[in-house]
Amino acid sequence: MVVSMETSSGFDIKHMPDRKITVVLVHGAWAECASWNQVLPVLQKTGLRAVCAPIPLTSLSDDVNALDRAVARIEGDIVLVGHAYAGAVIGATKNERVKLLVYVAALAPDEGETVAHVFYREAPHAKAPQLSPDADGYIWMPAAGFKDAFAQDASAELKAMLEATQRPINVRCIQEKAPRPLWRDRPSWFLVAENDRMIPVKTQHFEAVRMGATARTLAVDHSPMLTSPQSVVEVIHEAVRTTFHTEQERRIAI
């Protein structure tokens, strides 16, 4: 699916003067930065700086450290957007310049919880893949997983590309206990994927309510940045516009 460079959200960074805002996109398991290729240029077209932070998927701590290194290079305010497993990663960073968290069909463990605890909170979808680690502790997505659950709405060509370029996740990522999450101290938004076959929609609604997030429930699959990127862009735009306008109005009032 090709995204139009014009968005229906009408977002324009010029309406928020004196703000240097960077959206940092973080990929989840079995993916890489290329998974955001249809979202990045649209965000940049509207004046937002947008980058992707690659994470190694070797442990939750390793991934948070990788995100922190990427964020340290950026000036100004930061919006973190995490897909799937990356929800745990963006929630574990402590950078003071992070002003907003956006979760896309994501996992958001609370303090002391593991990713596995949240992931297996509800019974899996009938077409969810059977996953198990290899001898080195890495979990690979089988071909049927991409076809039936990871991105069932994608073209056959895209599914084949996802399988060929997947980055496996180590079991340490889902077994490590999460620290106090940043969503307890920052505004958060949650794109709930109604047709998700990887993370049960009931789990996503539970997380959004527990976080106090502003939720948008959409009829998309687990990977909307690939199969419905315009929807992801519009949620990010709405979240940025609402959060930073509210902050600006608060400053004026003071």
C-alpha cells in the first residue's frame, strides 16, 4: 500500500511555534527499521523530524540502551512510537526530553512484569503462530506466522520480504522484568489493532485502560505501519497535536 504524502489530519508543525519535535520510531520483534518506511516520509513531509531507532532484540536492557543511545543524539522534544514488543522498550527509557509515548498494537508491561506475562495474558488467536526459541535462545517467526498473523493484510510479496529480512528476538527480551514504566509519568496514546492475531485485542484494551492512554481502535492487523500506514500517521499526528497544544496552552495560562 502506497501512502499519499497528503494526510487527512491536516497536521502542520508550523502551528506549534518554537518547538523542535522528533518522532523516534522503534520496531518490534521479527522486524527492522524498514518496517517504518511508509510512515517516516509522511511525518517528515509535515515538518516533524522522524527517525528510526534500531534495537538488537537481545534483551530488554540491551534494547533500552540502544534506544537511549539514539535519543541522546537528538535535540529538543521527543515522541517515542513503539510497535509490538517495542512498547516495553519505549516505556523503560528515562530520558527527560521524552514528552509523549505512542503505542502501536504494542505490549506495555508494568513495573515488575515481563513482556511474556502481558503477551500471554489472554488465550492466543486461533491463527497465532507457535513460537519457540532455537538452541541459542532466539525466536524466529515461521512463514505461516507472517502469512496468517503478523501481517495478514499485506501482499504476498511483502510477506515474503518480511520473512526473508526478519530479525529474531531473544527469549531474554520477554523474560526480563520491566522497570517503572514512563507511561506512568507521561501522556500516552494507544492504537488498538482490532484485527490483531498476535496480541489479543482484549489485552490491548486492558493495557490502554491501565495506562490511562488515549485509545484509537482501528480495523487493522498487527502491523498497521505496513498494511495501513496512513492510519498510523494520523494517530501520531493527533497525539502530537493534542499533547503539545495542551502543553503550550498550559504555559500561556501560567
